[in-house]
Amino acid sequence: MKIDTMTEAYERALTYLGMVDRNDPFTELIAKAIVNVTATGERDPGTIEKRALNALGIRKIATA
């Protein structure tokens, strides 16, 4: 379940950023940030995505 959660957060982050090229070096930074957030015990993919992007200095715009 942990891998599924991290995968969902990763895909959400890439979609949010409009990244299509999975070989872009930035995708590795996103993946590492997601692993770091998950290591804190967080299990919600949306929260993991938001915290990972914030850790990289990317603010996720709230949508209503």
C-alpha cells in the first residue's frame, strides 16, 4: 500500500507540473521528495504531493 500511495502522489505531482518526460532529471527530485515525505508517516497522496512540491519550493495552488 505504501508504494501505491507514493506512486499516486508522484503521478499527481507530475500531472500538476505538466511533466510528460519521465526521463527529465527533475522527476528524480520529485520522487526523492515524495519518499522523504512518506518517511515521516504521511499516507495521504494529496498531502504527500503538496508537501513534496513545497519542499522543492513549488507552491501548489489551492483549487476550489
